[in-house]
Amino acid sequence: MSFISKILFISLFLITSISANSIDDKILEFEKNRFSNNKRVEIKNLSINFKKSLSVKNWYGYIIDIDAKIADKNVKAKDIVFSNGTVVSPDLFDIKTGNSLKEMMTLPLTSKYYDKKRLIAGNHNAKDKIVIFSDPLCPFCLDYVPDIIKFVNKNSQNIALYYYHFPLLQIHKAANALSKAMLVASNKGVKDVTLKVYEADFDPYFNSNETDEKKILNAFNKVLKTNIKLDEIQSKEIQKEIETDILMGEYVMVEGTPTIFVNGEQDKTKNKYKQLGR
């Protein structure tokens, strides 16, 4: 490359970088002004968490971290917007398929999600890694999670499977106590806790809206043949672990269950794991 060509290349790179940064600044300013129009909202901080170049020329998707105070309550949230630097849109749709591009805006996992303590099947050192967020009373999860566990068990040297508790308390109140019992049992060294719970039938003992933790725990002990005490699942440490799992899910925009990540990327199809271990 000649000296003049190098200068032109560097100049083009700088112009592109300045343009990109300008768009980023515009997006943050737009979001700040938009939220500030609501007098009940006080923006404490806005930052770009994730930026993705789209197949549409000069368009980008943004995931914005929002730290705000709403009616004297501190709130952390995320917003998704799209922009070409001139206009901003809350969503874009593929004209051929009708698919929402917003569905493609998912946060990749960092290595901290591959916590050996949360490994429920496979080999922690495996190249291929699956992370799943699930509720043990979610009807779809009850069929889906055992299938993944059994698949990984058949490829145990080549895949690692990590499980995060994500009880959907608004629709399955009993899931909190059940998740805590699973965690205590796992900490005690009970094998295959997750698979046993997902294949168990708790319907004769309690319904998904049950709030009596003693009743739920008695059913858990009977079905899994454990002897966990009520004060064990009610400890602050166990509750904090469940809350940490939920927060880690919310951070990567998990909203429902099951949500699965394959090698760091969220899989909306929920079927990509079948291609692993080959």
C-alpha cells in the first residue's frame, strides 16, 4: 500500500468512526429527551449496552441501559431502538418475511454465565455450551428441559449444560419454593435434581399458585426422597441465590421460559442445541 493510499485509508477509517460515534451520541440524546418528557421520570444514566450492524445499509440496532428514578423508585431497564442517524424507530420488519428485527436484538452471554456451580449435565470444559433459564412449573419447560438434559448426557464429553432458576412468580407462585428446594438439594449433592423435578408429577400435592412453602417442601421431599428442612429453603442465602439467577436472566433480557442460549447466543428456535456434539 502506497503512502497516499495509507493516508486515504486512515482518513476514511476516521470519518467512519466519527460518523458512527455521532450516531451513537444522537441515539443517547434522543433517548434522554424522550424519557425526560415524562415529568415522573428522572434519568440518572443512559448507556449503549449493545450495538448491532443490520443487513439494511447504514442502519444499526441498539440496546440501551437505562438507570432512572420513577416516582421516587430506582429502576433499571433496557430499551431497543433502531437508527440510521437520521430517524429512529422502535422496530423494523423484514419486508419479505414480516419478521421483526427487534427479535434479533439479544445480548450475548459473557463467560460468567458458565459457572461450574450451575452445571447440571455434560463437561464444564467442553467447547459447546448451553445455558437455560427455566421455571420448574412452566408447562412447556416440563417437556423441553428433560429432552435437553438427556441430549447432553448422550454427548457428555462435548457439551456443557448450565441451569439458571427463573421462576415466573406472577403465574407460578409455587415455583419459588420449588426452585429453592432444588437449589438446597443440589448443594447437598443430590444427583440429577433438575431432571428428577422436571419429570416429577406434583399435581396431586399442590397447584402452581400454592404459597404454603411447607406443603410444597413436603411434596418435594416425598417425591425426591430427600429430607430438607423448611428453614433451609427459607434461608436468606438460598433466596439470594434465586434472586441472583433471576437478575442474571433479566440482564440478558430473559422474559419468559424456557430461554436458551447456545454458545453465547440466544436461540429463538430452541432447536440449535441438536446440532451440537457432532
